[in-house]
Amino acid sequence: MSTSTATRPAAPAEDGDPAGGGSPGGAARVGRAVLAVLSRSWLVVLVLVAWEAVTVAVDDHFFPPPSQIAVRMYELWFSGPASSAFLTQEALDHFVPGIGRLLLGWALAAVVGVVLGVALGRSELLHDLLDPLLQFFRAIPPPALLPVFLILFSIGPRMQLATIVFGIIWPILLNTMDGARSVDRLHLDTARVFGLSAPRRLVRIILPSAAPKIFAGLRISLAMALILMVISELVGATNGIGYLMQTAQFGFDYQAVWGAVIVLGVLGNVLNLLFTLVERQVLGWQHGARQLNS
């Protein structure tokens, strides 16, 4: 007695499956990513070309061409060994402390601003008592208090941190306060019915509801922190990017001055990109809810 074996037709190979002839799906994705980057960066290239042409034609010492600025930046800061990420000792001595103060000041402002903002947002009594005082200090430009901070903390990192924290805490505080006040009353009442304690209501309801506005304040304050970092380093500092700019200006090294400006612009974009990635991870539930409601 003979038996016959039925053969099934082979399934079509997916894109990029080696069994399907090695279709370069991965290469296609890489190509699309490269094209997307190029499509967004063409204006930057155009500006650099125009900048180079105009500055070469004008030949002004105060406005060097970007090609000369790039060479000077490489000589001063980016010609170090690979073990130090190609950063020179001068870059390590000034970039690292400045960025460290920026991030530390931003973190301190975030903690104080979120804690105080939640307290003021959930307590009408605290809000009525402290709001006039907060509005008064919020209206003071942070650079105007540099002499006060110099007297209180003397020259050094503490004065620079105080300048950064005082200047950037307000967007975090006000956005957190607004977010904490706008929590849905029905959610809080439901949590009380189910017996959730006050700390659990804070963690499970109030903070998630206020998170979008908290992150909005954190984003604004991060950009402000970069500005105040430079301002604080222009007064009695011994290191930092602002100190480098001032030293280069006094030495008539305008290529280095423009190089420091470019470093600040790149640093701001990198910090914003990293913040955006974290925000998308933390607030992923919000984007999903929007898609369901739309």
C-alpha cells in the first residue's frame, strides 16, 4: 500500500527575507532615513554656503567665514584623543563643568518646581497666600539679581546654580500648578470611593493628569537654562562656555567667539532632542489616548 505526501505551496517571502531573494528591505529603510535627514537639513547647508560667500566677500575680521570657524573649533576643542571623545583638555575643562551646572540647576528647579506647583495647585489656601509673592519674584529678570547672588553665594558654582535655578523655576512651577488644578474632579471622587489614600491619588491620578503640562514647563525651562548658564559664566567665572566666549572676545579671537556660539546652538538642539525622546517614552499613553479619541 503506497502513501502519498501532499505538498504545500511555499509562502511568499516578506520584504527583506533572505528566502525571498534577499530583498533589501533594511537598506531601503536606511535610505529613507537618510533622505529624511537630507530633506530637513538642506536649509542649513544653504545658509552655510551663503554665510561663507558673504563673509569671504566682505572680509570683515569680526565676521569670519564658517570654514575658518570650523578650523579654529577643531584646533581648540575637537582635536583631542579618541579616549576623550576627541575633546581637547580645554574643552573638558570648560564644556563639562558648564553642562554639569546646567543639568544640575535644571534638575533642582524641576524638583522644587514640581513639588511646590502640586502643593499650590491642590491647596487653595496655599495658592491665595503665596501667589502674590510668586508673581512678584517671577517678574524680576534673573540677570538683575546677579549682584544679590554674588553677595549671598560669592563667586563660584553656587552663584551660577542660584542664577539658573531662580531663572528657570517659574515655567515649571506655573505649568505644574495649572496642571494640578485641572485634574478631573470625577477621577478624584472615584479614587476616594475606592479608598485610595492621598499619596496613591497623587501618584496614580494627579501627577499623570498634570504630566503634559509639567513636561511643557520642563521643555521651556531647559532652553532658558542654557541662556542663564552663559549669563552666569560671564560674571566672575573661571570656566564654562560663557567664560570661553568672554576670554576669546578680550583676546580678539572672533573665530573662537563664533565657535562657542555654534557649540551652544548644537548643545541646545541635542538637549532638546534627548528631552523629546524621554517625553515620548513617558507620555506615550497620552499619544495613544489621542489616537483612540480621534
